[in-house]
Amino acid sequence: MALVHATCREDPPFLVAIGTELYKLSGGELKRFATCGQVPESVEGKECEGAAFISGVASGRDGVVTSSNNKVLETWSWSGERLASSVAVKRPTAVQVSPSDGKVIVSDKAGDAYSYTFQLTDRQYLLGHVSVVMDCLMSRDGKYLVTCDRDEKIRVSHYPNCYNVQSYLMGHTEFVHGVVQTSDTTLASIGGDCTLKLWDLTSDTCTSTHNSSVPYTSISYLPSSSLLLSTADTLSIHSADNPNNQVSMVTIPGGIVSTAVSGSTVAVLTQSGVLLYSISSEGVLGEALKVEEGVEDVKWSEMVVSKQPERKKPAGVKGFQAYFERKRKRIEDETAKAEAKVAAS
């Protein structure tokens, strides 16, 4: 997978992942930051099968965390020094860093989420879905963990005691693969049903739905109280209060792989390079600035572009019911253990 991540720092404001290489985008140039996906020596190779390309990047006060397709998790200092490495239980789908306690949150393809210290020790089970968790989000105050899955559900859980569910937000008719917080009481989500939905967390209801003719591939919240939305080849800005109000739109030559926002700057990763767009106070996208390659061997050929899953088909595979029952039982057992641990402390 290839992606661009907006860090929590002004320098560098963005990190770009291409294959196994992580680059920092600083001063308008790409500079090598780290090589990821190296299997820890204490781990048997069979536990880390699959290509080692970077699948997730997050940052926090202590540094950067990366997840790779071969299940390797790594944390890095801001100077690019590897601090720790470990292996996830299942292949990660998203990583976050909690703003409240600095812990690393990892969701996976088995539908579970775990927390680690930044040294990738003390793994704790947080929650489970019965299908793939496609994205996760820590609330700005660090009190809630929001997860969305392949089965159209958005779950809002109290953090770190995630067995305490605040609400389920139901309304999408296909997978939900992106969610952002637009205010203390509002979320916005995108799904495979070609819709963007706004959710009121005080009433747990959908307050607005914006329909699109093509699926959205990413969503970001802008400081100007706007939403940045991307499709396969367009970038657009919409009002966060009324997504039907489109402020501006540009077509990206070469197609969009990933986007990220830092302040009033948008970084767009395409299959041939990185483009930077400025955003005016009115929410209008400026002219594109192509990022120079500060290193000569950026491996664009190793770029792995993520694909959205197929739209849901009627279930007809023998054994699904038995699988879901086993999954529900495991979630119940892990939740009971977490509750007992809290009660004993």
C-alpha cells in the first residue's frame, strides 16, 4: 500500500509511505526517513508471511508508528531511529495513537482492536467486530474509540474500557471505510454505498446524507470547518455542516492514491509523485505544486495501491453462521476478561 500521513508536527508535516520505505516531506522535498517491515529476530518467519509493504502510519507525541502487511509493527523516533518492533495478532488494517495516554491502537482483519504501549509491550484486547475493521479513530479528547467495519456498522466505545459501548451508528448500506470527527458531538463517515453521512453523537442519529455518483476513497477534516473528499481522480472541499454545499473541486492527473491534510496544505499522493495544494480561507484549492525528490531512488514501481472491497453480495457460503458464532463467543470471552481485570484493579 502507498499512503501519505499528516503528522502532529510542523516539521515534517507529512510522511509518505511507498513500498517498504517511509519518507518525510520537508521543505518541498522527499527525504528518506526509515525502512519498515523488518521481522524481529525473536519471531519465526512463518508468523510474518506476506509482502512487507507499509499498510498504516500514525504519529503521536513520542514519535511515529508503522504497520506492515506482514503484521510487523514498529515505532520510530522523530529522527528515524527504530525504537521497538513487534508482530500483530492478525494483519493490521489501521493504526492510531491515543492523544490521552500515548498508546498505540491497532485494528485488524479479524475484526479486533488492541492497544500497546509505545514500546509495543503490554498488549491489551480492546474490542471485537464480527467482520473486518476498516478504519479506527480516536476522539480528540481521547475518551472514545470509533471503529467502522465491513458490515456497515460504526461503533463508538469508551476508551480504554471499550467493552462499554456508547453507541452503534447504523445507516450505511455497504462497508464503511472512513470516519472523521468534525466537532465534539459530530462524526462524518464514507462508505461503499457512495454516501457521506453526518452523525450526531448526542442522539446517535444520522443528521445528513450526501449522495455521490462514484464512491469516495478518503475523507479528512479541515480547520476551516470543511471536509476534504477524494474519489479516484477528484479532490473536493465541502461544508462540514452541509456536505451538499461543494466549495471547490479539482481533477488530479494520474489518479489519487492517498491524501492528507496539515493546516492549510493538502498532500496528494499519485502514482507518479506527490502534489501539494494550498487551501484559502474560503476553502478554495490553489494551484498544484509538485514535490521534488530529495533522494534519487524513490521506488514508485513498488507502490501498492489499496483497493476497496467489492460491494456486499447475498450470503451463501456454507459455514458463515458457525464462523460468526465462534467470533461472537471469542468477543464475549475477551470482554469478560477485560471487565474482570478492571474490577480486580
